[in-house]
Amino acid sequence: MKNIRNFDEYLFEAADAPADASTETSASPGPNTKSTPPAPAVTKTYTLSDTLNLPAKDLLLRNSTQNNNIIFLSPAANPKTLFKYKIDGTYSWFDFDISVRNLTKDKSGNLMGEVQPQNSVVRKAMTSLVPSGDLTTDGWLKITVPVDKLKSGLAEVKKNGGKSGKIDAGSGVGVQLTLAS
């Protein structure tokens, strides 16, 4: 037993030796070795104002998992910080409730997703007016919001203190964001 204890002491001394020490060992430290856990990562807490001051490329927009009218805005550096927004669709002077799913941003920062009016009459009108190539096989409208329009819409949200803003999705279609409680 004495040899093992001496070997453990040797390992501890080797571990405590300066990096340029000539003593090297390939053995693992013994069972009495105490390792210091790494320091916890410091995560910045973002307020809504902090988040809205970030460039669009540093923001995440995600839909709820329930295909409803809720999306979440968060800083990419801290995706657990969520700001909840209710979205509504607009076309010309018509406002209507929409559901959203599959929100993503491409490498250029364009926002892509699928939306569908919640009202069956509006949904039927949309499917008859929109080219079939712009619809998914189950009738959702595919949208792409160019990064410049996304930035402009987020700037309006920022100007309104984070409470609301409209993102122009192009072709007369708009998405109204309203901060949800």
C-alpha cells in the first residue's frame, strides 16, 4: 500500500509542478484529486430595450410550437430571454388574425415562414387569390420578408417603445406585432 500512496503523492506533485517542469507523467490522478469546476458562464440579461437595440442579424424570431398567432423575439446571444408578440395580418385595409409556423432566418437575414388566416372566409379568399406555388400542400402561405423590410419593421417596434409595429411582408401584406402580456 505504501507504494501506491507514494505514487499518488508523486502524481499530486507532478500536477502541481510548473508547466515547464521536466517531470512528465501519463497516469491519471488518483481518487483523492480535487478538480475545480469551471466558472459558470455569465449570461447577460437583456431588457426589451437592449434587445431592440441589437442589429437584426443578432435577433431571433421564433413561432410558438402551437401554430398560433404568437411569436417570440429574443437576442441570439441569450435565446432564453423571450419577448412575446401577438401577430395579426393585414392586406390593404383588411386586418385579420393569422397563425404562423416554421419561422426561420436564412443566411442573409431574410425572415421566412408560413402563415394562414384564422378566419375560414379570409383563408378561402387567400387560397383563391395567391398563386399555388406560394402555398404549402396543406394551404399555408409561404412568406419571405427581406432583411431590409424586417429591419424597418423592427425599427418601428423600437420607435414605439417595443409595444407595436408593422412589418411590410411585400405584395401589400403586412404583419402587425403587438407586445403580448
